[in-house]
Amino acid sequence: MPTPVHSDSPRRDAPRAPQDASPGAPRSPSLWGAGFAEPMDATLAALSCSLGQDLPLADADLLASAAYARALGRCGVLVADEAARLASALEQMRADLASGEWRPGDAEDIHSAIESEVTRRVGEPGSRLHTGRSRNDQVATAFRIAVRERARELIDGVRALQSALVTRAEEEIDTLLPAYTHLQRAQPVRLAHWLLAHFWPLERDAARLAGARERANELPLGSGAATGNAFGVDRAWLARELGFARVTANSLDAVGDRDFAVEIVFACSLLGAHLSRLAEELVIWSSAEFGFVQWPDSLATGSSLMPNKKNPDLAELVRGRSAATIGDLVSLLALLKGLPAGYQRDLQEDKPPVWRATGAARSSVAAMTVAVERVTFDRARMTAALSDDLLATELADAMVERGVPFRQAHQVVSALSAEARAEGIGWRELLRRRPERTPAPLSPDESLRLDFRAAVERRGTVGGTARAAVLAQIDYARARLAEAP
Ligand code: ARG
């Protein structure tokens, strides 16, 4: 007895196909038609169907198809009136898709769904739309349109997060706290400087997204299945119509190139890593041990068991989600590395990683923006964490200023710090108790005068922690935000 074969269950993160789309089992005739004696086996049909994961391409494909219809009119494949009717039917379908009036279904993929629907709407000219075109150049075109749009949206999101960080930096210009290395207290720093330390990685992310967008913005349409377009469509005109900066130079490369997909997913991976580092720091800082950060109730969660808990789930989820994006990058690179030039069907697997990675980046950036805007920084806890050891470098530097070679000053202060540590007190307390331990040639007074604010002020070089240097950094950050990446 034949085993009934069911269609693939929808992919976890792929957009869900509408109810009337039955993945894997299109009922309409296949696109390659008459030469095949048997219908497609259900196992292959299930594997082959990409309609669910193609839905984010629908609008882009309609846009590109309408432009292609007009291009066919311009080169004489369609008479002017047919081309115009076909193009406006496709434009109407965009509106119907947006309003939910038309839902693609009953097709192997979005390209065939669109072609059969437009043919149903306008009749014969619909069956001429695919002249000279292949789904290979069609999918590459729609995918590039979708990727460049997602890059644009992500840049806007990253910009909003950067601007939240600069605003907080302005508010916290005079707040001091320890800077950590190896998660151990190191030297005093301005909270503004720490906030800006998370601004610059995002500046590089925005530039990477802009670069990915720029390189995606090349038109493959007119490359046909592999070797170009035999009907003389005007590719430069198509590029202008669709807002592409230029046309691709080689048809075989154009249909197999997915560098733009890898690039946007890489940009999302590194962005995810940066968000994850910021998230990690907010998680640590909101522990009772640090107490530097408090989450507003609206951005925290409780425990179903422990009534005392207030958890930083927002930051943990952002940190956790960035992992899958790294996996998406690896999936894409592995997908591509063995493929011959030109289109290979493996390439159908290129979309889910891009949708997932860009979707995760979008929601994580939005969540971190709200977090940066709304967490409370506990200035008193930060001040309380400024312990003597943070001034050990200052003490050594003060000896250097009085002529002691740095290496020697370091040894002396290191021994003094160890002694204080052993007694469970700070080195300043030790000097108060035993002034004779003051490192020569400093006086006890000179040593005890060293303070946190003076320490940050001494670092006035570009990129340092002096007030003026941090204010200049804020100005520079604002100027970068004003420029389009
Ligand atoms: N669904 C396909 C994809 O995403 C469209 C291109 C199909 N081309 C082909 N020769 N079967 O790659």
C-alpha cells in the first residue's frame, strides 16, 4: 500500500505560508510542462516547494516583474498596450498583496504563483511575461531588492540605538565608576566613556550594513537562466526603474552570486556579537553584586517560583539570539562553497538564513534601544565601587613625575598594594596608618591627594577620559550620526 506523503512542515523561522498555500503540492501544471511524462513525485514536490520562505520576496518580485513587463514592451516583445496592461495588473497585485486581498498559494514558489495569478487576471499577455527571463535571474533580483531594504531598515535601527547611547553619555558625563579589565577593577572611567565604547562598534556595523547594501544594489535581471537575454531588454533602463546603481557584468556570475546574502548575514552576526556584549554587561551590572543598573519593571521579568526575582531577560534574550545568527552565517558559507558557477538549486536554501538573521537583528536592536533609554544607572553604587586600588597607577605615575623610572615605581606600588590587600584595607588606609611606607620621593600628603576625578582628567589625549576629551568624542559621535552611512 502506498504510504501517503505529507508536505514538509513549515520551517520554524520561515514566514508561514497562508492557509490556502499548500506547501509541496501545487495543483497547477508545472512550469516545464509537456516534456515530462509523469507528474512530480510527492517527495520531490515537498522538497521543492519554497513558497512559505519566498513570501518576503513577493512585493519585490511583483515590482521587478512589472518593470520587466514594461521592458518587454520597450524591446518589442509585447505591444505597448499589452505591456502596460500586464505591468498595471502586476502593480495592482502589489496593492492586493499588501491589503491581504491576494494571498499567493498553490504554486511551487512565489515566482510561479505570481505568473499564474497575473495570467489569470490578464490572459494571454501573462503567458508572455517570462520571455527571455528565468527564475534564476528573477529570484536573484527580488532577493537583492529585499536585502537592500532590510539593510536600510537595520541601519535606521542601529542609528536609533547609537543616538540613545550618546544621549545617555551626555547625561552621565560626570559619573565615575571603575573601568574593568579581566572583569577586575582597573582604573576610574566616566560612565559616558563606557557608553560611547558601545557606540563605536555600532558605527562600524552601520558602515558594514551600508557597504553590504551598496554591493547588493546591482541588477541581475536580464541575465536569463545562465547566458543573458536574447530579446535585447534594456538592462540599464531596468536598473534605473528598480533603483539599482548598476547592472551585473556577467550573466553566469549574476545568477549564482549570493555574496550580498553572506554580507548582510555577516553584518548581522557582528552586530549581534556587539549587542550581546552590551547585553552581557547590563546583565552583570544588574546583579546585586554590582548593582550599577536597575531595570524598569516594564523591561524585566519575574520568576514563576521565586517571588524575590527581577530578571534581565531582555538582555539575556538578545545575547542568546545572536548565537543563531552566527549559525546562519556558517550555513550560507557552507551552502556556497562547493557550487559551480551559475545557478544551482541548492541556492533555494539561501533565504531562510537571511530572513532569520535580519529578523533577529531587527528585534534585538529595537530591544536594546529601549533598554539603553530606560535603565537606571545607580550613580551612588558606582561611586561606592571606586576603591583605592583604582589609583595604584596614579601613585606609580606620580613617582614617575618625580623622576623614578616607571618599572621601579610599578614594583614599589605593586608591593604596597599586595601588603594592603593582605591586611584587607586599601593602600591609602595603609599609608594613613603607616606613613613611613609612603613610596619615596613622594610625601604622604602628595600620595593621599591623588583622586579619581584627577585620574580621569590626566588622560586628555584624543580617545581618553578627561572631560574635554569625552565631550569632544560626543561631538564627533553626533557628527557621525548626522552623516548618512
Ligand atoms: N525557488 C527558487 C530559488 O529560490 C527559484 C529559482 C528556481 N530556479 C530553478 N532553476 N529551478 O532559488
